[in-house]
Amino acid sequence: MKIGVLTSWLSHRSGGLCESVSRLVGSLQADPEYTIKVFGLADHCTAPESERWGPSMVSFPTHGPDSFGYARGWPALWSPPTST
């Protein structure tokens, strides 16, 4: 089963969510029947903390003011695949 986890920031900028979501993902990854991907916003603290997420992390850099958290790559996730 494929599971996508959507969270705000992938660093401690998200407060306690970073810790709780990363532990939830770790628990789910222990089951080989699950394929987990974690989607979230990247900031300057995301790279040093990427070990916490492992290969399941899909991060999006933000543009504009940090408080806004606009990421250009998000819309592509929700677009239906195009056939060629």
C-alpha cells in the first residue's frame, strides 16, 4: 500500500509536528507492505535534519516570505498524469 503523509515544514520549524510525524512515518516504514512518502516544505534546517525522514522525504523549497511558505512544486503533485 502506498501512503503519502503531508505535513507543513520538514524541520523543527513545524514545532512538535516534526517529531511526531517522523516517528509515525518510522513506525509505518517498519511494515514492508507500506511504501511511505512524506511531503513538506524545506527551509535552511531541513537538510541537516533529513536523516530523520530518510529516503521517504519529498521536500519543496519555498519562495517569497518565510511566513507564507509558498512552494511552486506543490501544484504538480495534484495534477493528473498526462498520457503521451
